[in-house]
Amino acid sequence: MTTATQPRRAAPAPPPRPKKTTQARTRRREAIALVMPSLIPILVLSVAPLVIGIVLAFTDTRLVRHPDFGFAGIDNFVRLGGNSLFWDSLRIGLIWTVGVTVLQLAAAMGLALLLNSGLKLQGLTRVLALIPWAMPPVVVAIMWQMIYSANGGPLNAFLGSIGLPDGINWLGDFNTALPAVIVVGVWVGMPQTTVTLLAGLQQIPAELHEAAAVDGAGAWRRFTAVTWPSMRPIVSSITSLNFIWNFNSFSLVYVLTAGGPGGKTMVPVLFVYLEAFKNREIGYAAAMGLVLVIVVVALLAIYLRSQFRGDRPERGR
Amino acid sequence: MRWSVRPAQYLALVLYLLFLGFPLLWLISASVKSSAELNSLSVNLIPSEWHWDNYGEALSRQGLLHSAFNSLLVALASTVLAILISVPAAYVLARLKGKLRVAGVTWILVSQVFPVVLVILPLFLVLRTLGLADSLVGLTLVHTTYILPFALWMLQGYVAAIPVDLEEAGAMDGATRFTVLRTIVFPLLAPGVVATAMFSFVSSWNEFFFALVLLQSPENYTLPITLTMFIGGEGKVALGPLAAGAVLAAIPSIAFFSLLRKKLTGGLMAGAVKG
């Protein structure tokens, strides 16, 4: 509660002060000196690689000892157009991303509402709810491999004990692998979303709920009329972030299934990784990466636009 | 009416607790089971006999301790570096007004969209040219850079919570901006710095993708990489030691997160999201 609730915006704009230009200039120089140490690594290790990456996409660079760069124009993209494996992978990636993001939001909203309704066991739940967030993705993957294990895994044992089929090879079966991996994605991403939504819920004035209750609104009606509208901005922010994080997620699927069985969980990031570091086609891989970025940015733009359009009438808050 | 809702709520809460907590319990349980029990068909959460040897075996396993040490080095170094360079920048960012602030904040958000998979290819080439591809120094620099956006974001939130009046009072007394920073802002910022540092440490400690791509020689492996070697390695997997190693790898992160709990469940993320 330290940072977010400060009513920063409420402060009236300071009256324009007569400022000496020399003073302004020193201040500016100081600011630059303070920012520079952060700016340099960002430029060298984050912005520059991104630019080079975009350039690479138009070359036929291969990952060899002494790579010779050849400009290839849009050859990579033409070739990519006919690469059905890549488009399959993109489709799988979108199922994974949308699946995880939506389920994550639903599950986290449920948990946040529970945590906001004054139940006992809250302390325990709050601790447990953070653990998936803290754990290294590799450990998470190892752990869930054990849960899903076809022989001696607790999930199958549980299903068997209530009379359901208990011989399912969750991560190895063509039909169950992707859903099984999505569940793990939800497990990992839920905490952060829950915490964010909970913070949002706690900022809704209690009077609003009380007023609605006085008007005779039931729990569901109060949720749709009070909670959801107040939460809209937070929901769209965290959903956008989750969408990007999930789309870019690599470690989990890499360790859980390595894209198998038969490519059923080959998310695009994994596909590009293999193209670059196994097939050593780094230029071609960069072209794939670029296409992925464009797809994500486009989808996000569509989503945010629809969100903001819906927002505008209630902007006056 | 409220009483009829409560049992349903508790049932839901228990289901959540099971979903969130059971996998971890299972991992811990597997880490203290004998291989005979792990390979048997009977499935129990409580091991029939506690087999602590798995931990000893995991630790004596090739490279686990060494890679834990590598992870620790990289995480500590990148945390210290990230904090040192992000505190001043976060201060400027928080105190900026108008377009520059919007630009800074926008960059932080955009950096979240950064397609790691597109960046990693040239990053690998650049670091290889510098001779830093297969080195912990290179990995540290990369981790530092990719921790920065979040560190900046957290810290600028803490700076914004410090009233500007305090600084102006200092400035009125004729102190330079750096003196004001050192004597007024930094002390008030200390709790924020600690939280940010813990978060940064965990990010680096847990990180897998960059380490996987950049590190090639086994003596440079970080802990997550070595753990995946346990899985794929010599054909037959020794589940017990693997689980024990996984538990050990998760302990530092979970410990730090428990300390951060108050901050995380507070307004931190809401602040990050509200912009």
C-alpha cells in the first residue's frame, strides 16, 4: 500500500516559476548524469540487439564460426509463408497464450474475490498463492512432470481412486499434452494476477457495494454492476501483460515437453529457438521472431483499442 | 443469507489451496522417498520412510553445488549492478514531468513486450564477438539489463511516494541535488531498495532462457541448467535426487518471496499496473 495509493495526481500544478536558464541547464545535466548508467546497458544489450535482430531477418546469416552476412531481401519471409510447421506452431502458441491468459484471469479473479471477503485461512492462502510466482520455472516443470507422471503420478492415482481412467500419459498423449501444459501455465501465472486484482478490489470504496446492496442487488449483480466496471482498467492492463508474458514464455514448455509429443506443444518461441540454435539458421529464425512480434503487437493493439473505446464514457472518475 | 454462501466459499478456497499447494507438497514428498518407493505402484503423499539421502546425493551429484555457486554469483552481481544504476535513474524518472516521463514509462512498458526470442539471436552474436558468450560475466550483464525495467519501475514508485517538499526544503538550504539525493532521498528509499533487490535476485536466480543459450561449458552452468541436465541425462532418471535438487533450487526464491510478501500483496503491482 505504499506507493499506489498516494493521491499524486490530485496535487495542483505548481505555478510557473521564473527560472534561470543556467539553473535549468545544470539540472538537465545532472539528470542526464543520473540516467546515463542505466541507459548505456539498455542501449547496448537491449535496444541494439533488437535493431540488429530486425536487420538479421533480412539476411541469410547462419550460426557458424565465421558467419558471412548476405542480404536476402524478403526471401526469408517468402520461405516462411510456405513453412506450414511454423504456422502450426503459431496456432499452438495462440491456443496456449489465449488459454492461459483467460483461465488465469478467471481463476485469479475467483481467488482475489475470496481473499477479499473476510474468510479465515487468508494468511495461509496468501502465502501459498505466492509460491508459484517465486519458484524457478525449471523447478515448476520438474514438479509438474512428477504430478502428471503416467505411472505412479498422483493425478492418475487420484483419478483411479474415484473410478476414472488412470492410465493417461498426460504430457505424452497427443490430445492431453497441450491442455496439461496450459494448466501449468495457469498455475504459474495465477499469483501475480491474483495479487494485482486483489489490490484493485481493495481500492473499490465499500460504500459502492453497500449502496448496491441497499438497492437489493445480489452478489452476482453487485459483481457485474460495481466490481467489474471498477476493475476494468486493472483487468485490461494485467491481461495485456499476461498475454505478452505467456506468449514469450519459453522455459516451462521447454522443460515440460520440449515441444512434444509430435510437436503438439511446439510454442512459437520454442520453434524459433530450435531454428536458430539447432538448425543454425539465424537469419531465418530472426524473420520468424519478427513475424511473431508483429502478430503479438497487432493482437494487443486490437484488444487495447476495444478496451479503451469501452472506457471512454466513464472517464470522468 | 450470508451463512449459506460461506460454506461454498470455504470449499472454493480449499480447492484453490489444493491446486496451489499440492504440487509443492508432492515435490517435497518425492524428495524424501526412497527410489524403491518412488518406483512402486502405491502412491502416498507421506513417505513410508524418510529418505534424506536424496539431498546428499543431489549435492554430491556432478556440478550441482558448483552451479548453485555460479547462480549465486550471477544473481548477486546483477542485483548489485542493477540497483546501483537504477536508483539514480528511477529518481529522475519519478521526478520528471510531462513528455519525458511519458516516454520513460512507455519504454518500461514496451520493454515488457520485448520479444526475447528476437533479441537473443543478436545478443548471442554480440556477446560472442566480445568473447562473453560462454561466460558468467556476459550472463550477469544480460541479467542486469533485463532486470532494469522492473527495478526502475518499482523504485520510481517508491521515489514518487517521497514528498517533493522534503527535497525542496533541502535545496532551499543550499544543498546540491546530489547532496539532497544522498542525505534525504536514499535513506527514505532504503526499504524500496531492499524489496527491489530481493526481487532482482530472484529474477536472476530463476532465469533459464538466457543461461541456456549463452552458457555452453558445464563449468559455467547455472543451477536451472544443471537441473535440466539431471532430467535428460544418463537415460534413467533418479527421481529422488532430482526432486531434492529442485527443492534446494527453489528455497532461496521462496524465502525471499516470503519476506517480500507484505510488499507484494500491497499496492506494488497495482501501482505497476495503473501507471
